[in-house]
Amino acid sequence: MAEDLASPGDPALPETPAAPDPAKKGPAPSSGGSILPSPERVLAGKAPLSERRSPGPKGKGLVVVDAGHGGKDPGAQGNGLREKELNLKVALNLAERLKKKGFTVRLTRGNDVYLKLKERTDLANTADADLFISVHTNALPKGRHARGVEIYIMALPTDKDAMDLALFENRELAEDASASHAAADKRTQLLLKILGDMQQNAKISHSMEFAEVLFSSGKKQGLNMRRIAQAPFFVLRGAGMPAVLVEMGYITEGSDAKLLASQGFQDRMAEALAQGAADYLNP
């Protein structure tokens, strides 16, 4: 059963869109290769380099890699692929590349197990990690099309489609599907209220800068980098360090699905994220 974060005594919260179909997630198509968050919804300016967390001697730091979904939660599905399996493959690949670059790495899961969303960032906070990267795969309903990599930070939503994606990712599986949706909607509404109060928080600025470095690293690897966007993702909410959620591509889009299943793409994705982490912590 999902953990409800709002209580009956909470003040009225902003209305959100209805929870999406659990088999579908993802934003609407937009022009590729752009960084899209609207200026009014992104903290102005970047965090000075001097304010970044020091990763320690010789550029070493601790990165927590989170393979989204797992166990009884398959995530998105399409073209014969299951999100939870793709996420894990790339997360393990990323972990090995980070280790080769001198980082200490913790995986939230190294096999097909189910974890609650809060458990994932709790692990990162307990380990006092320098960065948190949550790896996911996107999807769209039948009749809608989009391609490419998207990087999300936790902030007020860029648009309705970003909000719908957050509602999907914020679900915790329950015996009653309607209970999962209701809990996701409640926790997402609470996050919107919190974010309205903390929009100027430095953590948002640091996460946005980390996302921009990852976006640039992906382009250097030849990946179709679609956009950076914002949404109230519960899995990022408690992170005490720069945190991003990476949607590697659209499992429901034939061309993206073919890439997602290929070792070459998985290698390039993992290398882009690993090098981006290194570039961020050691500019």
C-alpha cells in the first residue's frame, strides 16, 4: 500500500490532472534537442562552482544509481520490452563505468526486486551521496509519438505532460489499483505545495545544473537529447543532493525501442551519464 504523505489536517492543495493509465506515461511530442523548462519555473542563475559539494581527493565521490521500478512493478511496456529490465541493464552498466572513473557507487537494486520510492532516496541520504541518478524508460499512449532522452528534476511541472509523467512514476503498487492512483495523486499534490514554497531552494538550482551537464554529455555521445524538464517526482523529493530522473527513450516508439534494446545504445547512455557525473563533480 502506498504511503500517504498528506493528512486530513493539511491545507487545500492545488488541483492536479487525473492519474494516467498505469500502462502509459510520458509527455507530448516537442522539438528535439532543446532544454525546455520555462524561465518562470526554473530558478534563475546557476549555483557557483564553489557551492558544489566537494567529492573528495582525486575527484572521487559517491553516486547512487537507481534502476526504476522492479519486482512486481514492471514499469512501462512496449515492443516486447519491459522497462524494469532495461532500467536495470543500464544502471548496472553505469555503475561499472562510474567505478572505472574512480567513484564509489551504490545501487538501489542490483536485481529484479521491488522497492518503495522513499527507500531509494533514503539509501542515498544514508550513504551521504554526492549525486542521485534514477534511470527510467518512457512511454506514450497509442496514437501519440515522441523520441529521445529526457532528463527531469523535481520542481514545479514544466507542462501538463510532465505532470502526467510524475503521476505515473509516483504510483506505489497496491492490491487495489484505484488505491495506487489515489495515493499517487495525494502525494503529488502535496509535493506541488512544498515546491511552491521552495522554488528558490538551492537544491533545485544544483539539480538543474547537473541535468544540464548530463544533457551536454549525452549530445557528445550522439544521443537524441530531447529536453530537460521539471515535475514533482516523489522518488527525487527526499534527496539531499543533486538528483535527476533520466527517461532514456520511448519504449512504445519502434525506433526508440530498437535502440533501447541494443547494447551499443545502452553503452552510450551509460557512458554519457557517467561522464556527465564526472564533469559535474570535477569541472
